[in-house]
Amino acid sequence: MADDGRIVELDEELGRRLNAVATATGQSAGDLAAKLISHGLDDWAEDFARFAEYERTGEYIDAEVAMAEFRQAVAAKQVRWVAPFSG
């Protein structure tokens, strides 16, 4: 996984975990690692963009409102997931 000259070294335990998940999902360890790193970097990019927007506008979402919306979204997903298996 050194397409751009980067090599990532993992300790033994993390390497075992990566290999186990890669095997279980039918992916190469390199492809899986790249996806996981990309996802993590995307999360950071989104966080920085949100913070920049807050600094620019001073607007924010109240934590209670955000958690209520999150709980609703989780409940809706649970209903969609459980429905096919219920009676």
C-alpha cells in the first residue's frame, strides 16, 4: 500500500485485528486499511468544516436537540431492521 510513497506500520495486535476483519469481509488488508483511514479523514474534514462554519456564523445546534434527533434516527433504523424478523 505504497502507491504514493506511504507505508503504514501496525503493531502485531492491530495487524491481527485488521487481518481478521479483512478476511471476514473478503477484502485485502491494504484495501480495508485504506477505507478505514479514508473514513476517519472524512470525519475529521467534516468536523473542521462544521467548526469553521460555527466560527463564521456563531450558530450552533443545541446538544439536547441534536441528541433527540439522533435518538429518533436510531429508533427509525431499529424499526426497519427489526420489522423483517418480527412475526
